[in-house]
Amino acid sequence: MGGLNLALLGFGTGLSLIVAIGAQNAYVLRQGVRREHEVAVATLCTAADAALIVAGTAGIGALVRAAPMALEVFRWAGVAFLVVYAGLALRRATRPEALVVAGSAEPSLRRSLATAAALTFLNPHVYLDTMLFIGSVANQHAHRWVFAAGAVAASAVWFYGLALGARRLTGLFADPRTWRVLDLAVAAIMVAVAISLATTRL
């Protein structure tokens, strides 16, 4: 397979894994709509995916398979974090003053990045998708790093596109009722993902 075709295969594979309604994507979307450190959050998510894809392609995924207990720890830590974040989203949805865009206090960059990091690294599926799945597929090709580069490019396109594209929705989200709907949706997604993590056998 040619280099370009292999890169496109990696791009398509990576995109198919990350383009889904999930806790991480919901958070990136919310940050983009509110214009709160959205570029930094997208950069962290992209860098995290890139690091895990590189690690999996380099063969570290085999170590994760050999230590299933590590995934269990991440699973339950992720469940706890998602439940807490869902509660916070519900609280925002029931407090009108928290839904006003103009004049609202912007969270610190550190807090935004910490939340994005938790939503990323406390989800064991991110390790299964990037380190194990993409890493395994990449290693089936002679030019594995070309495939991996395509997968990393997919993450960059998705996260930056989601964060920056959300700015076009600013007018819609000027209405506090829209914020209430978004926060309720975010809470529902967090709970659904938490239930999925708690009930899925890794």
C-alpha cells in the first residue's frame, strides 16, 4: 500500500474512533461555544491522542494488555469523575445565573486543562482505541508510522474543528435556555458514559 493511501487509512481509522458523542467531545464543544481556552483544550486532547498512538505503535500497548488491573483502576476512577461532572452540569442547568454568557467568570486555564485531561486519561477506552487498536493495526503495516501519522492527523482535525467550529454557534447560545439544554445534554452524556464504563467488560 502506498504511503498516501496508508496515511489516509490511518486518518479514516482514527476519525472513526473519535467522532462519537462522548464526555471528551461534549466538553470540547462546550468550551468552544463559550470560547473558554478552547484552543488549549483542543491542543491537550490532540497531544494526548498523539502520545498514546505513538506509544501503541511503538509497542507499549502490549504492556497494557499484560496489566489488565491498570484498566480497571482507570475504569472506576473514570466512572467517579463522570458522575461528579454530570452533577456539576445539572447544577449549572438549574441555576439561571450560571447560564448567562456575558459577564460570566471564565475558569482558569489550569482548571480547563485539568478537566480535559481527566476526561481523556480517566477513560480506559482511550487506551483501548489508541494504544491497543490503532497501535495493533499500525504494526500490521511495514510503514507503521505513516499509518500512525494519519491517525494523529485525524485527532487534530477533529478536535480543532470541534473547538473552533463551535464559535459559529455563539448566537444560538446567547439564549440562556440553549445553555440549559446543552448542560442537560452534557450531564446525560456523562451519565451514559459512566454507566457504559461501569458495565462494559474491558
